[in-house]
Amino acid sequence: MASPQADRRAAQPKGTSALDRLFFAAFLIALLAIAFLAGALLSTAKVSPGPQIARAYEAGRALYTQATAYDDVYSGDLWYPQRSEERGVTRIDRDRAQEGLTLYASGEANRARLISLEGEVLHEWHLPFSEMLAEGHDFPRPRPDDFVYFRNLHLYPNGDLLAVLEGNGDTPYGYAVAKLNRDSELLWLYTGRAHHDLTVGPDGRIYTLTHDIVQKRLKGFDHLASAWLEDYLVVLSPEGEEELKLPLTEAVANSRYQHLLHTVASYSVSDPLHTNAVNLVGPEAAENLSFAEEGDVMLSFRELNAIGVINPEREELVWATRGPWLGQHDADPLPNGNILLFDNYGNYQSDEGISRVMEFDPRSMEIVWDYAGTPEEPLDSAIRAEQQRLDNGNTLIVESNGGRILEVTPEGEIVWEYLNPARGGEEEQHIAIVASAERLSPDSFEPDFLAALDLSDTADLAASTSTPIDGREEKP
């Protein structure tokens, strides 16, 4: 009786050998290599179906990256290794710090807090994105709640809160604008892929940024990807209804500043602008700027290393400039006509951190003031970050990656410092970013909301306590 091995040998085609099988395997590998090279050539030459193959590949790679690199919230960019174990207010000079309350957004969640100068939490807003969507709003495949956070905020006098929501590890990462009442109940939700920033005009209209993936070629800009993330300047009514949606890459391409698009680095051709700030030009700033009118919108284009001004009525980019900054955020037009911004990478040649806050005169391009920290306490935030010029001349600075808010004098002395108490990860060694912060006067709030904050203990504490500028708050 024949063995099984003999049966298998008999079933093989005549003349088949190990060498034949090796040649056949090599033939299959060669076919696959030819198919790969053909796809690559078609993609490079932008001949169909090459671009479609390239887009499918990029989409697959993005999904794989999201599933692997962003499965742990602490491995993303919402949490960083803490630089200090201290928490809350760590430094305060009550004689020189600007009086008021500080509103800030934390990367730990959809959470905003209003704190006193002493760090006491006076009010908190928190509503997970999943609960917002549960009220009947549609949004495709959102990230888990731990990955969705408030990026920027606006507080109304009655305690209502506007917030921009982003989803970490998603593309597009812009999610929504939400309006909550003081009890964190959802009033309305705009799911238009809002990202980075918002501001509210004198008439109550809301100016924000949105983005979405578009698939088309911009004439004259073939170096840009065929599928790219287009930013939009969006104007919402006070009720959250979309009134204007202006494509910003096209606005740059159609302006006399179109040459800026030719400066886009190869790694940014799929996100050519990365617009990250929207601020209104006020009446005093307009009087001091020949290129802007009251109601124009100042924007920061990170990937162009440029600041621009859009006239929303004419839908036109009326002015733009580049300067000695890199990867900047939060371009604020000041009443004197100068511009204040956070320069994330432009301080790389100094002994301090890589970042600085700078005020420059756009008429002469002269830097009239900057703050970069010190070698002992550097300013270092590769992404996000912002600043606010206060009424007393000090500057409130958000060092986002460090989870830190600090107030500095014109001479660069720290008169107030706050470290985000939110810690997590292994042995709580990670600190949640501070996404944004703003110092607000209690006089800006309505009496009933102010009464709900119960500032009496805070006022008594401020009047009875004095800590020198280089002192540290004693921990209870």
C-alpha cells in the first residue's frame, strides 16, 4: 500500500521540483513589485487611478495610526510629562498681579474652570461630547470622550459658555462649537468641524475656524496635495446658525499674497495653512493700522509662518506678512496697532526654551517687547499656547505643553503662576495641557452669576495675605 507521501508526490505535475517552486515564487514577487512600481509611478505622475490609490493609502495609514498611536490618551499631545510636582497657584504677588478671575480650558476633558487669583475653583463647566451627541446631533465616528477636549472658550456675563471642541488623534481634528449654560446644560451645538479658536463680535456674532478634506487642484499650485485640509473662516449667528463660510486657502491663492502658498513645506502640502487664530480688529487698532478696518479678522497661518487680515464682507485677504517667528499662534491686534503673538519655535537659538511671546510693530516689523523665560525657567511649548495683554500692562501667558499659566510684567518678572492640578498616567506623572486661558474682571459678570460665585472668602483672603514675587504658596 502506497504511503501518503508517495500519493502527494504522484499528484504533483510532472517535472515539478523545488527549483520550479522557487522560480514560481520569484515570479509572483516580481508581479507584485511591478504592480507596486506602476501604482507609485501613476501616483507620482498624477494619472488615474494613481491619485485614488495614493488617497486610499493615506486614509489607511491615518486609520492605522489612530488605532495604534492614539489608543492611549497619555501617548497623544493632551498630556505631557510633568516638569514639577507642584499644583495650583505656585507664585503670586498680589500688589502687581492683575485683579480678576482666570478662565481656562484643560486637556483632560471637555472641562473649563473659573478660578480666583488664589487658585480656588469658583465654577466649573463639564459635558462630555457623547452626551452632547445623545441629544440628537449627528457626528461621524467621534473619538472616545477622553480624547475630546475644550480648545478655546468665551464666557458670557450670565455664565453661559462657548467652547471649541477638538478630537485628539482624528483627521479632521476639528469637532464643534458648543454653547452651555452655567449648569453645563447644552444650549446648542454646531457640528461644523470647528477647531482652534473663536471670538465674539460686538453684535453677538461668533467668528471661528472650521476645516474639511477637499479633493481638487488649485490652479497654479500643483505642489499642494490633491486631497488637502481646507480651512474656513466661519461666522455664526448668536444662535449658532452658519452665516458665512469662506475658504481660506482659496482666499490666499486669489490674493496678492498668493506667493505665500509656494513656501509650504513638503510635509504640509496636505494641510497648507493650519490656521490657528481668529481675532477681530477693534476700533482703536483700526485707527492705527493703514491696512485694516474695524471688523476685519486677523488670522494666524502656522504653515505659512504668516499673519493675515481678512475683510469678511469682501471675502478678501487684504494684508499678510511673515516675520521672525516659527509655528506661531494667537495673533492679537493691540489697540496701539502692534501685534502680540506666541512664537512657538522662533527662540530656538537662545539659552531659554524654544518659545517666546513677542509684540511687534507691523509697520516697521520691529520687535518692541518679548518674553522667553530664563535658562532656569524657560518658556517651551511646541504646539498650541497663547497670551493676553492685561489692563495693567502685564501679559498672561499659556505655556500649553507645560500645563502652565503665568503672568509677567513688562520687565519680564513673574507675578502669578498656576500649574494645572490635573495629573494622570502612571503614578500621575503626566500633566494635562492648558489649552487656553483668559483673565476676566468680575465687573463683566451679571449680578446673579457673580453672586453664585461667592467671592467673599476670596476677597478676604486677598486682603489679608501677601506673598512676595519669589515666594511659593505653602501647601496645606
